[in-house]
Amino acid sequence: MTTVKLPGGETIWYKTTGTGAPFLQIHGSAFGHKNFAAMTPLMAEHFEVIDFDLPGYGQSVGADVRPGGMAGLAELVFEFLAAVGYERVNLHGTSFGAMIGLSLAAAHPEVIDKLVLSCFLARYDLAARMMRKTWKRAALDSGMDAVTDLTSVAGFARGYYERAEAQAQFDEMYLAFAATKPEAFVAGTQIIEGTDLEPLLPNVKAPTLLLAGKEDNMTPFNPAPSGCGFATIAQVIPGAELHVLDDCGHYLVLEQPEEATRLIVDFVNR
């Protein structure tokens, strides 16, 4: 575990686990790198896994917002890869991280071998924006514990709450979210709401795997007409491969890490 300073002034915390081809994981909003806590040990059996925190999350520090919105965050990740010495990586972004990963793949195809995107919208519909509005208000008025409660309600498949490990996962989420600055969470949410990635979809050149949860209420497969979800994304990214996991919500990497890892390893090694 170490840190690296970027040209923009941010100090990024990161760690690597395992050996093999480099595999970068970009976390969703609120979580930080612990978003992949269940998957990293599994992925590290096959790859050199690179986990890191965006500024304002975990132990990374810097401005909550970079100029350029989502494109600016993609440049931050591009600078991070250069700073730690990776010329090309496989990449998995989930939710907010998928939006960043897609932006990076479109802007810098030279650094992506294979691309995995899970549980995201290329453009948020009005219902998703209203959901996010409640989270922003909770973050500023009541703190990140309240955001944990709200996102847990929306994020997991209904059956997940019946599983024996569910309460332990919720406890881990409280700890992970507590390490995120409310201001960074709100800034990231505002970037999400102001982003339309649909025009970038045809520009993705890397082989792409899309992973969706059938019960994802945060970023549904078929959003309202004001949004752009997997139903469109899978048709527009050239040659994209899509898998929809049953009995799974938005937090796919926490709910079904073994199945997600199996699909990713198969895809990357093909």
C-alpha cells in the first residue's frame, strides 16, 4: 500500500494484490476501494489487481472536483496509471467507476486491453436523478451513515437481505462510507447527473464485457426515455458482450463476487 502524487496535485492511495496481467478496479461513489473487498482476493488469483481511492475517498486527498467533469476524472485515472508505471491494463469500473472507465476507454484506447463495465447508466433518467437528490441531501444534512442506509435499500436485490452474511456486509459499508467526505460524494453525484456518455459509446474500441443485475433499481437495464441504460449500451458499443445476473441488484460486486469473477476471468483470458 502506497501513495503517488499526480500532476494535478492529488495524492492517490493505492495497493496491488496478486500477480499476472495488470487489472485496474475503479470503485463506485461513496465506497472507495472497499467496493471491491469481496472480489479482490478472487481476482488476485488470476491478475495483478490494482485498487485505489479517488480523491475524497479513503486515504486519497485532493480537490473534490477536477475541471472537466467525467472527462476530468478519466484524465486523473490516466495520470495515475502513468505515475505508477502501467502502459496498458484490463479495467473494471462499477457504477460511477464504470462511467469513468468508459470515458477513459473512449479518450485513451491505448491504455485499455479489455474493458469490464458493471451496473451503470450512460445517462441518468429523471427517476435516478431524484433518487440521487435524496442521497445528496442526506449526505449534507445527516452524514454518510444516512447515505449508507438509503443506498442499501436501493442497492441490493430483495433476497439479499435474507442471506446470513447481509448484516456483516452492511456493517462494512458503514465503515467504508465513513471514510468518504460528504462533499466528495455530493461532487461526484453532481458529475454523474451532468454526464451523458451515450455519444461516446461507439468510440469504445476495447473488447467490452457488460455485467448487469436483474434487480438493479439504481441503474436499471431499461431506464425511462430520459436515460440510457444497458438495453442501449449493449447495442451501441461495438461487439459488447452482456451478462445479466439473476437474483442480483446494483451491488453486483458484493452480492455475487464469485460469479462476477468467473465471467471476468473467462472474458479476459479468451
